[in-house]
Amino acid sequence: MKTADPTMARAINDRLALDLLLERGPLTAPQLRALTGLSRPTVSDLIERLRAAGLIEVAGETGADRRGPNARLYGLVADRAHVAGVDLRRDAVHVSVADIAGNPAGAASRPLPPAADLAAVVAAAVTEAAGGRVPHTVVLGTPGLIDPHTGLASESGVPGHRPDLGAALQHRLGAPVLVENEVNLGAIAEHREGAAAGRDDFALLWLDDGVGGAVVLDGRLRRGASGGAGEVGLLKFGGANFCDLLDERAVAGLGDRVVAARIAKAVFVLVAVLDPGLVVLGGSLGRAGGDRLAGLVGERLGELSPAAAEVRASLVEGDAVLRGAVLTALDLVRDDVFG
């Protein structure tokens, strides 16, 4: 069995300390020793190395954990890098900017005119939200399939659609841009902070301006060979597309049980094919329906499916797509900056 060389061991220890500071906030050297199990000299070297790299700084003092002089608290240099998450809708673009510690640092929203220069509108919104900063990484969620090999986007109904939006936006912003299907980003947020937290397997059914799905199995987002995993909106029931059956106009005036029965048909497909054990109802309809709608869908699903599956409403606060984009961007920037 190979052992880590000194350089690799230092890198592992540095990342462990940085992750602890992300999770717990500023810590003293004794606290870092207790949490990591590392020796006093190793932690001292680690602190000096991270300070020299501009990754941590003295954030205050405390005398609570020992007698004698106050101990220095070390915290992350939060503004070392910033990220931008983008939620691109058919009528607007929403942007959220965060520092490397995940603290909100700016936001912006802009309408999309019918004949939009899409890259220009999105770039302007990101620039506004960033407030003069250049984001280290931008993650953009958009309707439609995103080819996992090329990053090109299929037709999405977004005004000014272009398949190479990521490359065009990267050229304008001077920062790496990752384009992802918006429901996939909603699933990432749900998995990290929402109704699917702690679950390795689940499916997200997105009920919003458009209907879609996302799949997480063995703790990993599954995109499929062409980026279409979970796309249940094109399923046909009685000759009609599922997305049309749940259009705002199609469900207007229908009782909760009728709407739940329609949703359960797509949930049954996800359960029958994937057996995820949990299906989360997201998007505006899923959130608005809450526990009552999820319970009604679960009842109907129990009549259709021999495989047990729990149905829950989304628990992500605010815009799940935007939150998933920020979380994804933070993962990328931390791996790059922290190592």
C-alpha cells in the first residue's frame, strides 16, 4: 500500500483544516489540533502555510478554551474568490454572488426581452451582481438538455437561445462558465440542503414553468448519455404531453386530488424505472402544494406501485436552481483555490 509523500500529506492536512473552518467558522490552533488529531508542530506549520498563501487570517482572539493569554482565532479569507450562480428562465435571468465561504455578496435580476442578445443580458446581470468583482467561476442553470460531453445546450424556449451560451458568456466575463440543466441544479440543492438531505437515492420531479426531472443515485447526480436522465415532461398520457397536463391553465380549477393523480402518473414512472425510494416535488407547484399535495401523490402512488417510495415537498428556501448553481460553483472554486 502506497503512503502519501510529505507534499501530499501537507495538502491533505491543509484541505482538512480549510474544510473545518468552512464548517465551523474561526478556530484556534488548539481547536484545530483537537479536531484534526494533528500534532502541535504540524498545526503550527499548517497555519503559517495557509496564512502565507492568503487563505486564512487572524479573525480575533479568545480565552475560552485555555488559561493564560488569549488564543488567536483563525478564519478564512472569505473574499479570496467569488462565484456567481445564474438561474436562466424563459422570461428573466436571476443571479446570486457569494464569496468563497458561501456568504451572499450580491444579487441581480433582469427581464429577457423577446429578441434578447442572451449572452449580453446574462453577462450584464452577472456583472451587476458581482459589483466590480470578477467571479472565479460561474454556474448557469437553463431549461433544456445539456450535452455532458460538449456542454452545448438544446433548444430551451429561452429568448435568444444559443447552444454555445457557456462559451459566449465565458468570453464576455473572462471567467470559467459551467452550463447545467436547471432541474439538475435544483436536485443538487435539494440533496445538500432540502428534502433529500442524507439520502443517497432520490428523484426530483420539477413542476414549474415546464416539467422535468432529475435523478440522484448512490449520492451522485446522473445526467444520462445525452443529458436527458429524468426528463419526464415529454411522457404522453392519453395522447397529451405530461408537461401540458400540468400547465397552469390545465390545472386551473381542478381539485387537489385530480392534480395529485396526474402528478402520480409521472412519479410512478420514476419509481418503476429507478426505484429511488424518495421522490421530491419541486418547482412552484411542488412547493405551493406542500405536504398536502405530497401526501395525496403518495397515496395515489401506493395504489399504482409495488415498490415503496416516499413523496416529499421541496424544502429548499428560495430559488432552488439558483441555490444549486451557487453550491456547484463553490465546490469548483474551493477545489481550485484550496487544492
